[in-house]
Amino acid sequence: MQPYGEVELTSTAKAAYISLYDEAREYADDRSNAKVALFNAVEKAIDSVIPANPCDPRRTLVGSASMLYTIDLGAVYLYYLVVGVDDDEPEPRIIIIHIETSKTHPDLSWLKNPTFRNEVVQLLDSFGIDGSAFLNNQPPFSVN
């Protein structure tokens, strides 16, 4: 298996991470608090679970979102890309693009947000991947 570098977060994912951290910080003395437990689960996923096997086929989404991987932490879903696996990059990169808090089930409607879509397009373009297909809603990046 190839070594993977540190997990990176887009600005959108970082904002959600900071929000979860701020909520948990209020209860830091109570490790049994749900907000603390949730933040700790997110932190563990980012630090060790995802890097251990980022391309786990059980985590990939299907159909038009098959370029994304997700990890279900119950009330939180992390969505990420793995870039450079088939390239000559010395270290493929793991980039968390979205952290979704959900009380029921994951909802991919965030993929339609123009600000988010532009951020992902720029990210893909920076890796030499044509992000315009994502922006123009063409397969495999179409969102219904």
C-alpha cells in the first residue's frame, strides 16, 4: 500500500471542523458529553481511520458521486477525495471536502452549492484534473 500524507481540509470542511470543535470545547471536562464524543470521533477519523485505508471500496459513493469517499460517524459524515493514487506523486493526498452534520441520513444537496462547487473545481484543477466537468455538472460529476 502507498503511504499517504496528512489529511487536508478544504476551507468549507475546515469551517465545519472548527464549529464542531467549538461546540465540544464548552464540555471538554465531560468526556461522556455527546458533542465531545462526536468531535473525538471526527478527530480519530481524520488522524487515523481515513489515512489507514483511504481508498476502501466500501466508502466510495456510487453513480454520479463515485469520485467521492465517505465515512459515516453516525451524526456526522466526512466526504473526501484521494488524489494522486495512480500518478507518480510520492505521496497521494487525502482531501476532506465536506463535513456534514445530519440527524437522519446523508444529503448530497451540498454539492449544488455554487461556492462549494467553485472551491472543488479549483482544487481539482490544481491537481491537473479538469474541474470544469464538475462545474458544468457533466458525468461523472452530475448531481440530480
